[in-house]
Amino acid sequence: MASSCWGLPSLLCNAPELSGSTLRQMRRTIDTGFRDLVRAWSPWIDAVTAPLQKFLNGLESLFVNTPWIVVFVALLLAAYAASRSWKILIGTAIGLFGIGWFGLWQDAMITLSMVTVCTLIAVAIGLPIGILAARSDRAQRIISPVLDVMQTLPSFVYLIPVVVIFGIGKVPGMIAVVIYATPPMIRLTNLGIRLVDREVIEAADAFGSSERQKLWNVQLPLSLPTLMTGVNQTIMMSLSMVVVASMVGVGGLGRNVLQAINNQFFTMGFLNGFALVAIAIAFDRASQAFGRRLQRHSEVRDD
Amino acid sequence: MTEQKMTGQNQTDILPPDEEETVPGIQIHNLYKIFGPHPARYVQAVRDGMTKADLNRKHHHSLGLKDISTDLPAGRISVIMGLSGSGKSTLLRHINGLIMPTAGEVLIDGQDVAKMSPDELRTFRRHKTAMVFQKFALLPHRTVLENAVYGLDIQGIPRRDSTKRARHWIERVGLKGYEDRYPSQLSGGMQQRVGLARALTNDAPILLMDEAFSALDPLIRMDMQSVLLDLQKELGKTIVFITHDLDEALRLGDKIVILRAGEVSQQGTGEEIVLHPQNDYVRAFVKEVNRGRVVRLRSILRRKSPERDWPGLRLPGATTLEEAARRILDTSATEATVLSRGGEPRGVVTLSDVMENILTREDEI
Ligand SMILES: Nc1ncnc2c1ncn2[C@@H]1O[C@H](COP(=O)(O)OP(=O)(O)OP(=O)(O)O)[C@@H](O)[C@H]1O
Ligand SMILES: [Mg+2]
């Protein structure tokens, strides 16, 4: 390194850094401190994660153990109910059938149950936080930088504290996915509510709406398209994070991909990858069509 | 000016119009509104005479309203007039507290709107006021019917009752058959009438209407004006109505407040304003007015000379000059007895008095 110092003194040439021993000391202190803390709290952590674990297992076995044709029809019905579109229905049918045909049905079901739970939780957490951020500028000022950090931190990095605290398994995986998938929901909820027409809000005020009435009658319905984009983003983030979370013990398609990478199983990797893509596209199209359908009132009907 | 206007009449002959007594419904006292981050800092400066332009240039604050004082009569229609940007909407929003004053008070039933707690304000808005918005402000995701019941929804009135009331007003504003349409499927004028139906369904004693008829075509506009006049007669609502149109103001308004750059330029009855404009701004407004339809006999009648009898033709004091001229000509008389509000003979007018007053133009004064 010193070779390209352009004749500068070492202080200006090499970035100043802590000495190796100080750094080692610091790491050790933080790591052991963290570990001790977790150990002390572990009964509590277990108490919290146990029901989640149970719920996840229950849902997973429901998806996996139900005869495929029932799940197949139920998913198609759901896709059609959301989108009212034959195209999306047929696309979903082909995708699901293909997944089964290539022997990935069970893994796909595991992934699907995981994504479903994670999306529900992410929306349940993100919506109220987003509403809070929309209501108060101070809340927004606090929440916004936190979201920035959450979204720019490489997803692998927060697997580490999650694993340290919760260990390996489905629940830590789920927590990592939820953390990753919640920010877009918060952001878009905040944005959607803030963009609602000021005049309409004023009208709601003029008729004496309470904050709650204003939220339910005006702000949420009018920000629905943006909220649906948030849900859609959350689903997509969950799906991509499920693959990463397989490193901490989440099963399903993600684990197959991980194995394929480790063992250079080319075909297996791509089949599982395509299965994930098929699920993602189906979710995406169905939820977007649903969002559009909710906006029927803005279309001009001619009857 | 009066000299010439009352041509042919001896000034001292003229009797004052016997106006009806009114009770103030909304009292506005020394109201100031300054927009900007630190409005309170500049109130004193404005009181001491700082102009709107100076305030804007030196302190980057916008003067919305300056020292407004007016009593809007209860159970009557008051009209606020003025050019664009003169502060009409701002003044109206002070009445239901959508905008809070920088200084001054807005008293309704003796209570200052600016001092209400959020809860009191909410209750006040639910039960005492309804508002029609300049830009309609309909809820786009609700149908016409659902928009109309909005105020009642907020009050917690069950749909079973509220839809009945809403349907009545939707029909009355001429939107029957459109109950299940969304606002985006209606024309501007129809949307405005939905806003009107929404306010009327609320059945509040105070009705605030911000250019509520501006998007309507002339025929529907006349019809809606009649609705409003009927409403006021039957139910005695206190209505505050904003308009740009002096003819509309004169037709509807028991009292007219003319604003200019956030200040009251002149206030009074339509006749007072048409007969005695106090400045060029108001004079410009009333120049083109058809006086025969605005001025009433009570404003031009004169004392009967004691040696003469009351003329045979008897006309109420509220008769417009146009109508009076027609009636006098029909009976081929030359003068008429004008009755007081109680129906007693109060004074006389001659045909030439009437004709002169109809034909006087503002620029001749
Ligand atoms: N929130 C605000 N912030 C700053 N200035 C404002 C605000 N609201 C109104 N104003 C100013 O107050 C003045 C009066 O506005 P207002 O909307 O009351 O006018 P108006 O008489 O209703 O006009 P129009 O006939 O065009 O509706 C304008 O000069 C406007 O710029
Ligand atoms: Mg206005």
C-alpha cells in the first residue's frame, strides 16, 4: 500500500483506523454483551416465539397436507375474485400446474404459507405506522430515516442479529422477512394519506368528522390505490427475502435455490427460481388488478 | 350626489324605509387573518396601518382579512361579494372554524367559534352548520346518495332515516335518477348540486355557501335560487352566500357585505348599496344593475301633503319600482299610496318619481 503514497506521510496516505487490538476488544465486548443479554431474556423470547412457531407450522401443514386439487382450486378462485380477469386466472393455473408437474408442489406450498403470513404481518405493522407518520410531521421525521436504513442495509446483515436473538428456524426467518417487507408499506401508506385532496379533507372537517371518521371515510378509501401498491410491494419483498431467509432455516423453494447454489445444481436452481417467479407474477398481477378494481368509481361508466 | 339623484323630489320629503328588525345570528367583531408562519407578530403592525403589499414584501406574510366587523342577521340570507382574492372564502371559513382568526371574534349564539375546544367545534359543525364548497369537494368513492348522507353518517344517524332525507333533497336539486352515480360521472353543474344536496340534507340552522351556484346554467341557477329563498322563508335558516354576481346577490341577499382586498368596502341591504354606493369600487359593481328590479317603493316614498287625500291605488312598500310602474300605468293613475309593513298608508309616490328612479344610471350621479 505504502507503494502508492505519492510521497505523502502515512497519516494522509492510509485512512486512520483503530488499532487491531482495540477493534478486537470492541467487537468482543459488544458480541458477548449482546449474547448475555439474549441469554438473560431467552425465556421471554421463547414465550413470544412459541405461538408464532405454532401458527406458522399449522398454516404450513394446512397448505402442504390439503390435497393439491383443493389448494389449486382455492388459489385460482382467490386470484379470480381479486382480479376478475380470465387472463390472470389462466396464467395462475398454468403456473401452479407447472410447479406441481416439476415436483415442486410441496416446497411451493411452504413458501406460499410463509409469504402469506409475512405479508399479513407486514401490512398489519406497516399500516398503523404509516398512518401515524401521515398524521404527524414529527413522527414522519423520526420514521423516515429509520426506513432508509432498513431498506439500504443489505438483507443478509440483519439476518445476524435475528439469528443471535432467535436462533435458527422458521420464526427468525419470518422476522427477517417482515422487517424487510414492512418499509414499503409504511412509506406508501404515509404517502397515500398525505396525497389525499385537501378540499375533501376540509369538507369532512366541515361536517364535523372525528379523526377516526375522517380516517375511515376519507383518508383510507381515497389512498387505497397507493395502499394497494404498498401491499403489492410488500408481497414482492417477502417473496425475494424468503430466498435469503432460507439461510437461517426457512424451508421451501428458497432452500432448494440455496442448495442448488452450493452444489451447482443448474436445473434444480432454475426450476425453483422459475417457480418463485411464477408465484410472484401471479401475486403481482392479481393484487394490481384488485387495486384497479377498487378504483371503479373513477372510471366513467356510460349506463 | 343626493341632490341630483332625487331630482324633482324635495330631500326632506323622503321618508326613511321602514326596515324589519333583525336579530344578529352571526356577529363578527374586528376580525383579522394573516397567513404565514408567525401571524400574531404582525397584527399590531396591520392595525397601525401596514398595507397588504407591505406586509407581503417586508415580512412575507399574506393579509387575508383586515378588521372585519359585521352582523349577519339570523334567519336571513347574507351575501358576501367581492372580486377574486378579496377574502370571501376566507371569511366564510371563519364562521365554522375551518380557519381560525389571528385576532377578533366570531360569535354565534353568543359563543366564540375561535375559543371552542376541538370537541365543541366538532359538535357545533355537526349540528349547527352545513357547507357547500366552491370546488364541490365531493367524496369521489361515494355515490351521489352516499355523498348526500355524509353529514348524517357523521352524526350517527342510521341510513334508514338518512337516505329518506337525502332522496328528498336530491330530487329537489333535480338529480333524481342519479342517486347511484359517482361524482366523476356527472357534469360540473350536477356535482355542484350534489354538494348542495349534501348540505341541505344535513338540515343545519346555518348554511354556508361558497359560490354554490357558480357552475350552474342560468335556468337551474334561477331554480336553485328559488329553492334557497323558499328554504329561508319556510325554515328561517341563517344563510351566508358568496357570489360574484351582483344580480344574484340582490335577488337573494337581505344583507350584502362587499369585500375589497380583505376589508369591508360597504355593507347594507341591496337597496342601500344600489342607491348609495360609498366608493368607486362599489359604484363599479352597481353600475349595470337594473334598478327597477332592485329598488323598492319604501326607499323612494315621500310624505303626503296634509291637504290631499291618500291616492286610491295602494301598493306595499316592498313593491319593486318596475312592478309599481306597471301597476300605476295599468290603473291609468299618476300616483299611489305606499303601505308600511303593517299595511298602514305611509307615504305617496308619483309615476314620475318611479320612472326617474328606474332610469337613473350610476354614471349620471
Ligand atoms: N392558506 C393560505 N395561505 C396564504 N394565503 C392565503 C391562504 N388562503 C387564502 N390566502 C390569501 O387570502 C386571499 C383571499 O383568498 P380567498 O380564497 O378568501 O379569496 P376569494 O375571495 O374566495 O376568491 P375567489 O373568488 O377567487 O374564490 C388571497 O389573496 C389568498 O392568496
Ligand atoms: Mg373563494
